[in-house]
Amino acid sequence: MADTLSALSFGGELELVYYLGAVHPGILLSGEYRFHKHHSVDFFGAALFSGDYFELGVDWRFFFRGTREDDFVRLGASFVSFEHFDKSYFPPRVTLGYGRDITFFKNASFLCRIELNASYIIGEPLTKKENDFSYREAHFTAAMNIGFYLF
């Protein structure tokens, strides 16, 4: 599949992010450059619909041939922006993911991307107020992304 794709693609994904005992939906917009048959880099921005956090980052993907489509491993670095105790924070985040790019038609100019990933926020954690006296914290998040990319 990689030989038929354009080097540059743009798209968006629906994110379902799990942290602090709940699933939080959001959207991710990305521009990706595939500079080699097995490697790509992309710049992305993401936001949760709840407004809990915003994220800007860069990903590197290593593609390999799956059973019928291109599978990939993703390594990402980003910064997450959120508020906690009326202060703004912008801690770094690292992400490891696995996914698959699927083209539905041989000459299609779009693909579907499905991915599972895990992330760790370095420094200040995401928080949720439990009651007047306690907060829950999360450094780890897990997510499932489903999106479409045009090339």
C-alpha cells in the first residue's frame, strides 16, 4: 500500500481517551509527511470536547507490512495544556501506539487509520475533584483513535 500513497497527507481523528475512570471524547487534526517507505513524521493538535486539555505534538511512525495493510508503531512527544488549582500547566507527554492504515479501494485518495496508544504525562498530572477535600490524579492515559486522511 505504501507505494501508492502520496508523501503528504492531512486528516482528522476521533479520540476516545481513558483516564481518571472515564472515557473523554475529543478530536485530533494532523499533517503527516511520509519521507520513506517505512517512516513518517506528523505534527498534530488535539482537544477534548470537554475542554479538559489541549495538546500539540509530533509523532514518528515506523510502518511495516501487516496481513493486508500497513501496520505501524508510533512514538510521540507532545505538550499538554490544562488548568489545575487555577493555574495553567503545559507538561510534556510521551506516547507509544500501534495502529493500521486501511485503504478501502485500490485508487482511493483517502485512508482510514485505527490506533491504540498509551501515554505518560511527565510532571504535573491531570486531576479530577472527588469532593471538597480530595483530588484524583492521572499521569497515564490510554486512547483509541479512528480517523480519515486525505492524500
